[in-house]
Amino acid sequence: MPEGDTIHKHAAQLRAAFVGRTAVGVRRGGVVEPRLTGAALAAVEATGKHLSLRFVRGDEPPVIVRVHL
């Protein structure tokens, strides 16, 4: 089971690679998630064993995706 330092390492890698980039197709459980397609990844935060990914698109409210590792 990953520990907090591993989660923070993953968050840093995701930030460096994807923050500011636009999602072209996001799947959740094999199904395309339309709320995230075309949205930009604005932030990646690590809290305990959770990652929070904040996606934004224009003036719409952000969509937060929480991942528990």
C-alpha cells in the first residue's frame, strides 16, 4: 500500500507532466467522462493517501477528481 511520500511523489510527477494541458479523452471505468473532455488540468494536490485533480473549462465550475491509492 502506498504511503504519503509516494503520493506526494506521484502528485509532483503529474503536475510536471500535465498541469495546463487539455484532456482530449478521459475514461472512468471504461466509459468516456464528457465533463472532463476538453477541460484543462489546473492543479494536482496530495493529501494523505489521496490525490485531488482539479479540471477547469472556461467559466464552468471546476471538476475535482479524487483518487485514493
